[in-house]
Amino acid sequence: MRSAQLRASFLEFFRDRGHTVVPSAPLVPGNDPTLLFTNAGMVPFKEVFLGGEERGYQRAVSSQRCVRAGGKHNDLENVGYTARHHTFFEMLGNFSFGDYFKREAIEHAWRYLTEVITLPPERLWVTVYEEDDEAERIWLEEIGVDPQRFRRIGAHDNFWSMGDTGPCGPCSEIFYDHGPGVAGGPPGSPDQDGDRYIEVWNLVFMQYDRDVEGQLTPLPRPSIDTGMGLERLAAVVQGVHDNYETDLFVPLIDAAGEIAGVADRRSASLKVVADHIRACSFLIADGVLPATEGRGYVLRRIIRRAVRHGYQLGIDQPFFYRLVQPLEAVMGEAYPELPRRREFIEKILHQEERRFRETLEDGLELLDDYLSRTDRDCIDGEVVFKLYDTHGFPVDLTADIARERQLQVDYAGFEARMAEQRERARAASRFGSAREAVVDAGESRFTGYETLADQGQIISLYRDGTSVQRLSAGEEGMIVLDQTPFYAESGGQVGDRGELLAAGVRFVVTDTLKQGEAHGHLGRLEQGELSVGDVVSAQVDEQLRAATVRNHSATHLLHAALRESLGEHVQQKGSLVAPERLRFDYSHYEAPDEATLQTIERRVNEQIQANLPAEAEQMGFDEALDAGAVALFGEKYGDTVRVISLGGYSCELCGGTHVRRSGDIGLFKIVHETGIAGGVRRIEAVTGARAVAWAQQLDAQQRRLAQTLRISPENLEHKVAQLSERAREQEKEIERLKQKLATQTGRSLLDEVREIAGVRVLATAVEGGGKGLRDTVDQLKNQIGSGIVLLLATQGEKVQIVAGVTKDLTDRFSAGTLVNYVAEQLGGRGGGRADFAQAGGRNPQAVPDALESVAAWVAEQATD
Ligand code: SER
């Protein structure tokens, strides 16, 4: 049976037994912040188990796509090293919500396995939770399982929970024995982790809800949740013991093998790549994009792990995206979202790989260099951190390399460096002490939507964050009024500035901050004295406020224009609205090109010229969403919300202050667009008088440039093009000359090529190492055509070892093995690929002997 048939037969078996067939939910669980990814078939039914949601059925069956990476259930690091671990898999499951319980669940499972797909009962082993007498009785007495193949197991394996909280319960597992030809022991034995006895089906008797404290509360109705990995089942049915040899994986491994030009399809790296393309494609299809934290970072880690393995296979071009099409051929029919989003998935993967390849090689070099200098069997935390911070190596990627080379990773040292970095970042962003939050400041009524000048009574006063009764002239502090027109910083809009005045009293407000429900006016009492209970006249700086509202309304127009031009996936990721400028961070997977940016800018200005009315309205949250208002994802809103609309063009939930009509904005000019993190971009723009000043400045600059070049401004573009063309030609010329020099040195080295066992070998010591040595090896490889090149360069006490093997010989000779062989003699180590590798040593005296030994190595490899 092929996997597609297995999937279908499972659904059909349970449909025939009164189960509703429910399609797979996305990998990102809707509305469940406790969970990173859908990691089991029961996840979409969580609320049904808990009794919080009713569906029209009490029995369900599904084939659910799942990811187990990065969360409570995390298999990432095992992928490639075992026959059955995956980051992405499909889980076949049947569910009962307070309908049938243990007996029927067990009976269904047994029948499906032994009658539908006709597995021999003597190959099946069963375990139950150690305290579950009832399940044991059903298995032994009613089903008649041989007690020889039956075990009671502790909570570690036989008590299942989705996450740290949520529904859970004891379980019973069914294992398949792949036979004595495969290593491993039965469940419960010390070598149970081998590949011989494989758990295929887990029946969970869902009975409890676990809360944050770990307390178990019985569920309203005991239920059933079962899960069987399609990949494992396919292996059993297709008579292989390695999931990667099933029809789900073979086409992917073949495709990757072909790209890499590797004939041996058992390579761990091929498995990794085949597994990871499934997880990454489906994650992207389900809306996850590579990012620096959260779900997006897990995706990035998986992509980068795959790319590194691709590199290890000798693939030196972006390749990962090329596997989406083969994946579609395997799974596209069962999961239509795959063909629908293929191009998008390819684009994201291509981009992420290109980006990572820019730093990957340098990172590996750094690691090799470090390893050539140390005797430790452990990669230092400092190095792990540098790889992470500078070269974009997620820690598990470094750990993966360490595992290949039998090294440990200094996690504690890495964590310490991370903590230091976090502390630095915190220190850099910490507010001055005046801005520190105070408690119970009271409550202020905000009147600043309608007016910029108002009366207010002082309800509390603070100096250095401490409540006081009075402020004297010259003192800095914070004043809270019962009512104020001063806007307090929130939603990206900065706090108002201005003055609080009374007879003989002047307090200059430099910022306004929210303190719970209160607006705190920060500043300095320039004149007079102020006490709690005093009434002051509060005057917002009108010009600054006017400039700020222009930028705030322009931000809304920009947001709408971005969604209009780039697509509805654009989400606000951050925003700063100040008098001088606006800054808007948004999610998008690539840099918009110049024409698109111009369209966006033009669309915003068109709305300004249309002089749209800005209207604020209070309404219910749901009503607002129905009206099409844009709400910020992950933001908390109250029951009633304020909705700002600008004509029909923009409609957003917002508590900020705005222009009366869009025409007040005057002019909108984007001054900067850039990427700030994976999938997040930033636009900076100016409006009103600032926009005019910006244009004037540009104009003046152009004139000055023209003067310097002694041409008229109209010819500027042409002249600059000419100059840069000339510079390019000169650079090329320099490059040509450099190459010529290098080849001349290379030429003379060619005289030293020897023939050993029919292979052309150049092994020699050279002057001057460094980065150039690598290019020299590449050139020599080209010149030799077919052969092995090994260059050793001594600098002080260190020896740099670089080796290359031409592609036609890499199935017999590996540069990686050669550098290790040589490095060992020189007291160092290193590693790399079959076609290129480098290492370091520390024993220059041993160089001549090491070079001598190469002939023996080549001869030995040649006869292997
Ligand atoms: N939730 C259980 C598991 O994932 C059974 O579906 O193993």
C-alpha cells in the first residue's frame, strides 16, 4: 500500500464507524498562545476535550499535519540520526469526545492493524500505563494479546500531555517488531530506543486537564485521542524499517541526491534535507516566515540546518527551494495549500538560503580555525556565541556540527554570553529614572482630542519616582492632573510637550507618559511652587502636536497603502509617531522595489490631496472588525474601541490624535526603507513642513554636487554613471593584474605535481597563507583538471592546511579526510567537505614529514 492509500483507508475505516472526517488544521494553532505548533492530531480539538466548545459530532477522524520542533515535543536534533524522527509528520488519529472510551478505542485500533492492513499479531507489542489495570484487562482478556508481548510502563512514556498545560491522560501504545535483523530491544528494556521495536500507535485515554501549577482536574467527559504516525505505518506496510525509505521520502531524497551529485542515498545529510523541506514548506504555507524569535525563529533554524547539510553535501548554490516541487508531487494532492502557495514558499526559502550562505562559510571557517587551535573536546561558549551573533548560526546548528565531529558544546558559556548581551540591550534602552513607572498615580480624564488647553487639578506629584506633596522652583518631577489635554505616549505616538501654568508658576513639560490610568507630565518647575490640590492651566505645544498628528494620520494612510500595494499579509510590527518624522515597521518578505515604493508614496499623497475627513468613532470590538477596521495582531483591546477612519481609504483601531482632514498633512515623503529583521521592514517618512524642507535640501545638495563636478545639475546622472563606469573598469584591471600574479605563482607550483597511484597530486608548502590560499587551491584544481591539491602555509608557530579534490575524484578521496590526516600529524584538527577542506596545525617542524606522508595516504585510499 502506498502512503496515500494508507491515509485514505484509515479515514474510511473510522468513517464507517460513525466518525466525522475532519480536514487537517494549519500548523499554527489558532488562538492558542500556549503552543508553538500543532504537534498532535488532538490539538485542533483541545477546546472540545476541555468542554469549552461543542461540535456537531462526538467522534472524529483526521490526518493532521504536525511539527515537533522547538516546543515541548522537539525532535529537531534527532533528525538525520535515526530511522524515524521527523520535524514534520502526519498523524492519523481517531477521537471520541465523551462518547466511547478504552474498550472501543482498543478494539478499533487492533482491528484496523490486524484486519485492514493485516499486520501479523505476533509482530505487535502492547504497553499500558503502569497503574492502568482496566486497559491491561481489555488487552489481555478481551483482545487476547500474548502476555509475552505486553508491558506496563511508567509515566515518562505512557502518560501523554500536549504541552505544560491542557488535556492529558494515561496511554497505551502499540509497537511493531521489525524483526531480529534490526538492533534494539522491546519497550521498557534498556535498549528500547533502537530501531527494532517501533511505536506505531498511541491511544490516549484523555481524562484530565492540567493547570499551570501541574494540578490535574478530571475532564467533564473522559475521551479518546489516538495518534499514529503515517510515516512509521508506511515503513511497516512497505516492508522497510527506515521511514526515509518509504514512498513519502524516496522522491525527496532522490531529488536532493541528484542536485548534490551524491550516489549514496543513505547519507544522513540527505535525510535531514528531505525531512526539513517538508516542515519548512508547510510552515511557510501556513503563514510562518523566518524571523528572529518565536515560530519564525524555529522555521529559520530548520532552514539553516538544511542549508548547512546541503553545503556539507557539496552543494554550493542555493538549492533548498528546488525541493518544493518534488514535495508537491508527493503531497500536493492531499494538501492543496501546497500547490497554491508553491511560488511563495520557493521565494521565501531561496531568500533565506541566499542570506545564510553569505555568512555560513565564514562561520565554518571560524569554527575550523578555533578547532585547529584548541585541544578541548568542547566548543567554547564564546565561539558558539560568535557563530550565533555574527554568522547567524542557531545554537542547535552548531550542536549538530559538534555531534558530527564528536565534540561537546559549552551551553552554559553560551547562555552567559547571551545574558550579558541581553543586559547590555536592556541597559541601552532603560529609561532615565524620571521615566520609571510609579504605582497608584490616580486617574486622568483626557480632553486632548477636542482641545489643546484645559484646566486641571493636581492629584499627585512625584520627585525621583517618589510621591511628594510639593515641588519647588528648579526641581524636576512628574505631575498628574485629574484632567488634561496632554496626550500620554502610547500606540507609537509620543507624549505631548508644553506648559502647566498658574499665577507666578511655570512647569515645562518635556514628555507625557501613561502611569496606569493617569497621564504623568514630566518636566521641570521653572518658576513658583506647586502642591497637590493646586489648579493649573495645561497648554499643549500646538506646533509640535500639529506636526505629530500629521505624522500619525499619515501612518494610517501608509499602512493602508502598503496593504493595497503589497497585499493583505502586511501587518504593523511597530510604529513611532513623533513631531519630526514617522517610522513604521511592517511584515513583508522582501524589499519593495523602487517603483512599488513610489506607488505607495503616490497613493498616500493622493489621499492627502483628496482631503478626506478624519472621523473618530467609539464602537464595540466585534462591530469594528465587521466594519473592516484593522486591529493589531496580539494587541489587547477593551470591549469598546476607538476607530479612526480617513474617508473610505483607511480604518484602524487607534487611541491616538489625528488631523481633521487628510489635506492637513500637506505632503508625504518616504525618506528611508530598509529591512530590520527577517521578514520585517521599516519605512521612515516625513510630512508637512518637514517634507518640504527635505525636498529643498535635496535640491541644494544636487546643486553643490554639480558645482564640485563643474557641470550643470541636469548632467549629474550621466556624469556619475561615467565616473562609476571608469572606477569599475579600473577595479577589473586591478583584479586582472592580481590574477596574473596569482597564476604566475601557481604555474611554478604546477611543476611539483606528482602522479601517485594514477592520480595527480600536488602537496607542497607555500609562502604566505591567509584567505588567498583558498583561491590558490581552487585555481590549482582548475589547472590540474583532475587531482588532489594540498597546500601548507606556515606563519610563526601555526600551520594553515588547505586541501582540494576535483569533483571527479570525490567519491574516492575526501579533502576533509585528508586535512584531518595531515592535521593530526601537525597537532591540530579541522574538517570540511569532500571537495574542499581546511584545518590548522601548530607544529611547523613536522611539515616536511607530513607532506611526505601524503603519498602513502593517496595510495591507501586508492586501493580501498
Ligand atoms: N496525542 C497523542 C500523541 O501525540 C495521541 O494522538 O501521541
